[in-house]
Amino acid sequence: MKNVVVGRGLEAILRMLPHVRNIRHCTSRAEAERAVADGSADVLVVTSAENAAATEITASRPGTRVLLLMEEFETSGTGFTGVMTADGFVIQQNLTAPDLGETLERMMAGEMPMPAQVGRELLARAGSPVPSAPTRSAMLTPREHETLALLAEGFSNKQIARRLSISDHGAKRLVTSVMLKLGAPNRTAAVVIAIKQGLIAAA
């Protein structure tokens, strides 16, 4: 993170979390690349300006997740970045140690945590006209349709498992199948694509 003030503040919050073992403040792309390459980075925390680089850096190492630290003005309106390549989202102005800790835990569990306003903006924009040619709707099984509907409501894998009365592993397998059929890189993208294809209604 090139912004030293923000980076040091984030580092101070991370040091308050008992399950965070190592913290490495990278001030250049080269440092971040080395951290990912040597396997010492489970999560890269970046700003919107750094998100594209982080996506490129982690492309060859899917196990490393990207947490996007957003400014309040970036969550809606003309300031909205529309970035969907991150694995989790937090708002800098509202950040607390407990919230950051929960976000990191959910990310490591395979979920995609995000503030409600970010999710609403993504869904609202998904309802707008698509400039490209319409794509063929994915063929989902009834169970996958149920899973997709629960994803759209923001359910985690464990919550989906409970709602469908299946194992956590079974829920994870269904979520993965839905994402693969939709060609989505993550859960949020899956919901957005599904709305554009008319598989589910926009909120």
C-alpha cells in the first residue's frame, strides 16, 4: 500500500487481531509480488487504485485473496468503482478491528464479505441495460437455482447448507457449480450475471 498513513493505520488494526500472525507493509508492486510469490501472503489489502495490480499479481496464485479498502465516496453514484475482482470489500471510514477480523475470517472461509451499500450498488447496476450482445442463459438445476437465490440474498455457504439441509461441503460444491456455469469469477459476479441473464430478479 503506497499510502503510508493509511497503511500504518491498517497495520495497527491488524496487530489487534489474535489470528493474524504476520503483517507485511508493501509500498511497491515489486514487494507485493515477492510476498505472493514466496507464499507468505494469504491476503493482500489494497486500495481501489491498487486493485488492478493486485488482481494481476494474484492471478497465478489463487490461494491469495484480495481485500479492497474503499473510500466512502467510492461505494455509490459516480464515484463507484464497479470493481468485482476483489474477494472482499471494506470501507475505510467505518473500519474497526472486530469488523476487519470478521471480514478476514469470512474471506478465508471462501465467502465474499462486503458492505451492504456496495452490494446494493452492484445489484442496481446489474439491472441497467447491457451494452454487449445478450448471452445465452446458463442451464441450472433446480437445486442450483435455489443456491443462486440464496447467494443473491447474501447467504454464506454455512447458511445455504442449513437452508437446504445439506452439508457445508455440499453447499460449497453447489456454489462452485453455479459460478462455473455462469462463468463468474466470484459470488458477487455470479449474482450480477444471473440478473443480467434474467435468472433472478434485481432487488
